[in-house]
Amino acid sequence: MSHFSIKCRKCGKVLENSYCAFCEHCADALLVTDYQARFSEQGGEGVWRFNWLPVHSPDLVQPGPVVYHSRGLAVHLGLENLYIAFNGYWPEKGALLETCTFKEFEAAVVLQNARENGIEGLIVASAGNTARAFAHLSAITGFPAIIIVPRMCLSEMWYLKHSTGVPTVAVADGDYADSIDVARRIARVTGFPFEGGVKNVAKRDGLGLVLLEAVSVMKRLPDRYFQAVGSGAGAVGVWEMAERFLEDGRFGSRLPVLHLGQNEPFAPMARAWARKERTLAKEDLSPDLIPLITTRVLSTRYPAYSIGGGVFDALTATKGSMHGVTNDEVYAAMDLFQRTEGVDIVPAAGVSVAALQQAVRSGVVKPDELVLLNITGGGEKLLDKDKKVPCLETRLVSKHITEKEIEELLCHDKKKT
């Protein structure tokens, strides 16, 4: 008997066949995982020691987040209770994610959940970090995946050497949103489902692992939570986990205030939230803005903002804030974290640090509040250079690729293997 069920957030209906689905009655609201038991650590290893994951019998070794009480950055900012969730490679701290990104949690939980649902392979769209994580876990588990990325991100992408054989397709004339569109078309041809993005409850629960680890360490919910967002799936996952902790009743009586950051000038959610509007403005989603930011991994034009149970609702429920962060602020924040904490972080994590700086300067964050800062990626400089290779072995396609061309592409890759 399963320890969880999947239900519609809006109408409460429990669904039977729910892999990457919407409720048939409420297509404008996300499904959520409903766990039957209170929060516990059930004796597994790594991420699998927590019971609030939609899997039953994981056989994959998957390291988890590292959450620690900051000294350096905390003193610099004047915060007494700053905790950092470091998701990357920092062996000295016990952080062992060789992909250097929290997307590895997403990939591990999604792949295990897919296998348990009888899925035989997945089509994954990414702007970089998700691609590396899924390629890594596809390679070590043998679970088939085809990964679609925008060509504009290739110069910043790398794979672990053992995962270079995982099929990767680059959309030559489009951005991350175009890659999602191509991925959906490839899914229809292959019969492998599209990984599903924010619709996939396993993705959101996997990303919400950060809060499970944090509460395990801190023994209660944080007062405030900081993270950079692209699609917003990770922030929604943390909010959903926080709601479960409130229902559990042992870890606090208030939701953490979400502080979410985006890289200006491509900050559609930050701008919509400043207007207190659920609808994103078309001009804020312009592809012309994407080359102007340093964090293209945050550049999706299909964020989970307006949908029921998405970012707008998460911010509303937590009385949260959005922070627009410039490129200069990103670089300065990365340098600050390196100097105060002793490890490098990726630009997206720099957005989180810069958002925290903004909130401290404005007086929104009080010195004694319990704050959780999600460093979504870091430690790339510590990783053995021999393990990393540029993501160059890709097939280039057009965003207007036809079904026939997709079939020819797949036949070509089968002949190669």
C-alpha cells in the first residue's frame, strides 16, 4: 500500500493515473502529493531517508543537501541565525553533488518515480543544470533520457564525462521555451513522456528536499527563505513542503516568508509581483531580454507563476517578496560568498545572495530571524577538471522541426548507438 496519494489542490479529487497530469476537472491547478504520515527520517541513506518523497523502493545512491549555520556571511550581514543550504560539490562540508546543482535531487526523484510508474524513458528540456543532472543519473542508472537544450546556453554548459553519451539535442534558433516546445513534440513521436516541468509532483517534491534537510537540522521551519527562480518549481516545492510541516504541527505555526530572486532585465515574475498581478506581461517575457542576463538557466518564458498552486499563490500565502537583481549585483554576491564562506557558487545562487542582501539593507529581515538561504549550485572550481567536459556533442535542430525530421533524428541516434 502506498504511503501517499496524488490529489488536485483546487478540488481535492484523488487521481489514479497522475504522472505529469492535471485534474480532469481543474486544468488550471497543480496536483499535489498527499503523504499519509507525519514527517520522519526512515533510515535510508542520502535523500531517501525522508518519508515525504513519492517513491517506494529506491535503489539509487543519491547524496542530499548540506545545511549549516553560517558564520562568515552571517557576520557580514549582521544575522544571528542564517542557515545555508549548500547544494553542490564541497567535500570538506560533506556536499557531494558532482553535478554541482540541486537539480540532481529533482532528477533522482523524478527518475525513480517514473520507473515505479512503468515509464520507460523521458524527454527532458533544460537550459543547463537540469540537463547535466538528468544526463548524470540517466548514465549511472541506465534509464533512457533524451535532453533538449537551447544552443545559446551551450557555451555555459558542461557534463560529467561519464554522461556524454546521453542523447542531447540543441535548438539552434530558439531559447529555453522553444526547447520545451521541441521536447514536447519529440515526446509525442517517441512515446516517452515529456518530463513534465512543474506539473510533475516528483520534480517539486525532489526540489523541496532542501526544506526537509533544513528542518531536520534546524528543528523548525525558517522564518524566511531565499532562492533564485526560473520556472519557480523549486520555490513551489518548498512552499508545499512547508504546508505539510504546518499540518504536521511539530515544527512551527507559520509558513516561511518566500523571498524569490530573478536576474534583471529578464524578471517577468518579479515585475508581475510588483504590480500584484497574477498575469505576466508580454513585454516582460521578450526573448530579446534573455541575452542581457548572466543567469540564462533562469530564463524560461513559461514560468509556473499564474497557474493555481504556482508562484503567485505561494507568494500570496507566505506574504512573500520578489527581488530583481542586476548582473553587477550577481557578480558582487558571488564574490562575497566566496570570501565569507570559502567556496565558489554559480550565478543563479548569486541571485539568491543578492536578494538576501537587498532584504537585509531594507530592514525587512531582522537580525534574530531564522533565515534559510538556498545556494542552488556551487563548488564547480573544486571538482576535478578531468571529470568535466564541455557540452559539445549535440545534434542541432530548428525550433520548427517537423515530425518527419524528428523521426530521422531518432533513427540517426539509434544507428550511432
